[in-house]
Amino acid sequence: MPAKSAATSETGDPTVEFEVWAVLRSSTTTTVTGPQGAICRMAATKQKPTGWVQASTSSLAGREGQVVVYRYPAPPNGRDAVAGQDSVKFTWLEGLSESHAVSN
């Protein structure tokens, strides 16, 4: 199965070797659906979030199911021209997304 990426690869992006995702989850579940339909299941013994994760239905930043991404090699800095998963245009800074989970 091909690797899934959180954002759409665009012209000029280097071929993605790997991504690390930090997927926000609610305090009531150990399963969350992340980008590209990826399912993340946490161990039942994993610490619960400390309360700053917003409900998935909220309009606030930091919603359940959103993701912060580290991509290597890094795509060009700046906002994607094309919307990817969840209609999000990622904003990149040296391989780290500055959008989706932390801002709208």
C-alpha cells in the first residue's frame, strides 16, 4: 500500500520520504481518523489530553482529528496552492506545518 501523506504533493515538492503526524484526539476515545482516512489507535494506557483539544464540531483551531505534520524532505516554505485532505491548504516552515491543528 502506498504511503499516505497529510497534504497533497505539489509541483516543486521533493518526493516525500516520510511524515510524522501528531493527531489531536478527544479525551473520550482512543481512536481518531486522521488525514487521508488514516486511523490512529492509541493504547488504553496512554495519557488523556489535558483539555485544550477542541471538539471536532468546533470552529476553533486545535480540533479533534486535526494534525501537525513534519515532512522530510521539507516542501517549499509557504502556503500550499492546492487544498489537500479535509480541504486544508497546509502552510509549511522548514518541513513543519503551521496550519490545520494550530490555526485555520
